[in-house]
Amino acid sequence: MAVSKKSSSAGRFGPRYGRRIRVKISNIESQMKQKHKCPQCGRKSVKRVSTAIWECSKCDTKFAGGTYIPDTPVGRLSRKASLK
């Protein structure tokens, strides 16, 4: 009997869609489900409520961010540009 590694969140797709797409989905979903840093209080307690809506469980701040991560690369660039 062969020993296989534990399936990730993309294991629900089985053998469908190809390995590369399942790996990409797995990476995105694992990053999305982590706790992120709150822009208001600075604590790692931000979780995704729905698409692009994020909420801090400590200070109850709700804000819009990226679809899969609260801080997008474009958002970081615009913040840097506005600081200058």
C-alpha cells in the first residue's frame, strides 16, 4: 500500500483540473485563511468575512481589501504614493 501525503484544501477537486491549478488554489486558500494584521489596532486577528470584506475580531473594525488577502500590492503602492 502506497503512502500518500495529506490532501490540501484543493483535495476536494480530486484528479480534476490538473495539478498546477490545484496547487495554486491550495496556496491562495491557505494564505486567505491565515490571520492577518489589523490596520487599526495592529494585532493579528483579521479574518475574511466575505469577498473582499475583512473584520478584526479584537477591535471589530470592518474594511474592504483584496479578494484573497486584505492588503494588495496595488494598495501598498498607492499608500506609498500618498505618503510622499
